[in-house]
Amino acid sequence: MRTLPVLLEKEFRLFFRSPFLPKVVVLFPLMIMLVIPWVTTLDVRHIDVAVVDGDHSRTARRIIHKIEASEYFSLRGVEADYAAALRRLEAGEVDAILEIPYRFERNLTARSSEPVHIAANGVNAIKGSLGGQYLAAVVRESIAERIRELGGEDSAEGLVVVQNRYNPTLDYRFYMIPALMIMLLVMICGFLPALNLVGEKESGTIEQINVSPVGRWSFALAKLIPFWVIGLIVLGLVMIVARLLYGLAPEGSIAAIFLAAALFIFTMSGLGLGIANRSANMQQTMFVMFFFVMLFILLSGLVTPVESMPRWAQGLTRILPPRYFVDAMRALYLKGASIADLWVNYAALALFALAVNGWAALSYRKQL
């Protein structure tokens, strides 16, 4: 019993002498409590809407004004025709299209009007579903008010039709399977290189490399290339599983998917190696990698739509590599987008890959 207080004192001294652990104990809970509740919301906001007004009536103006006044929507313009609005939807400039047909108000009281059509982007199942429902509710309310003013029945039933493009049934599996592929690559190609290097540090085998003529770039490539190959093989396997078990096949080019994945794998493996170079033991590496994984999962759009986050959080996502890979994977899988459509995402991933791997190589120091 007299030994226990001595051992406890020793452990506490080691803890507070560590340049790493006290900072983690303070900063990690603060990050969890101050940041995460703001960004992990399923309340969909900032839904970008384009209106195709074929009626130019009082009812159409009322619907447009209600959309402008709502905190959930951002009106991105009134288009002359549906084709122009659809091009904006396919380009990702808007999340939904509201089409008001010709002579809608004139035929309203007779219940012979062609229904108002809403086309929502179903690539993001949560935002597509809730956004379409929100927009339909606003339109029905506006139509019901106008019907009462015209002396008709107080009902807008059957006058609004919602279509979810790219994922018509809003099957949540189709939305989440590309996200699960991304999480696998983060774990396999981020954690494994880091743990591999730190394991060599703790076992002492890294000392043999430190006294050898191996250069830092050769060392970095030798550590990274195996995990690049493993990551691409894993991606191919999970794509096969998704096709066989869930019937989900990519609409876009498989080569484009593997190119985006390769750039992302380069980035994640470089990040893991760089963190391991700066870590003294397995414990530090695990804490830092877990910190980054939490940020990547919660701030990349994997779970919560980026557009529903606060503005400052949306800005933060632009410096996170998974944000660009998430957008690319879902667009390639569900929309059939091409490399030309997603050139910004590819360029960003390439820059991240160069920067992170360069940092990983430069952070390696030959020290005994």
C-alpha cells in the first residue's frame, strides 16, 4: 500500500511533464463541446433554389417572395426556362428547381392547373429529402392562401409534385456507401502508415535507418507506396461489394473514381507519416490521428451537409481534403459527373497531396 502513492506520484509527474498530453486533455474536450454541436446538425438550411416562372402571376410572385423571406432558402435567380435551371442544378449551383407552369393561377380555382414541379438534388439524401419537403410546404401554403382569396376550396393537395434527381428513391444506402468508402480510406491509409512508423520507433528498428545512407525522400516513399497500393486495392474490393450486395454501380467513369481516390490516398498517407514523424510514441500518434479523423468526418459533408453548417464552419471545410473527395465521390457515383466537371476538386486534392507529402518527407529527421 505504501508503494501505490509513490507510483501515482510518478505517473502524475510524467503526465504533467509531457509536452503533449496536458494539451490534448484540455484542447480536445473544448473542441468537442465548442465546435461539434454547431456542425453536426440535421436541420437543413441555406437551400439554394432556382425558380422557373412560366406564369408571371400574383400566385407566382407570392411563392417567390415566401422563398426569399424564408431562413431555410436562398433564391438564386428566376430562370427563363427549365433547361437553364437544370444546368445550374447539374453544376451544383442550386439544390432545387421550382417550376411554376404557364397559366397556373388562371386554372387554379377550377383545379385543372398543371401542378408545380420541384426537382431536388438527391445526391445528398438528407438535404434532398428535407429540402424538397420544406420547399413543397412553402409552395402549398402560398397556393392555399391564394385559393382562399379566389373563393375556392382551401386545399393545395395534388398541386405540387416533387422529383428527386440522381437518387429518385432517396435510398440512404446509395448516399452513405460512397461515404463509407471514404471513411475506410481515411482509416486504412491514414492510421496504418502512422502506426507502422511509430511501431518501428518504439521497437528501436528505426535506429538502423537513422545510421544508414537512406535519404528522406527514399524513406518517405518506402513507407508510403505500400499503403497507396493497399488503399487502391481496398477501394476496388468495396466497389465490387457495393455492386454485388446493394446493386450500386458508379454512374461516372471508374478511372475518374480511382484518380480521385489515388490523390486522396496520397494525402492521407502523407498526413499519417508526417504525424508519426512528429510523435514520440503510439499514444501521441493515436490521439492526433483521432483528432484529425473527427474533423474529417464531421466537417467534410460525410454526415452533415456542408451548406447547413454555420458560415465560419463552411469556410473551414475548404482547407480539409475530405471535403473535395466527398463531393467528387458522390458526384461520380450518383450523378455521372466527369473529371472536367470536377476539375476544382481534383486540383485541390492534387495540391493537398503535394503539400502534405512534402511536409511528411521534410519532417523526417535522422536522430538517434
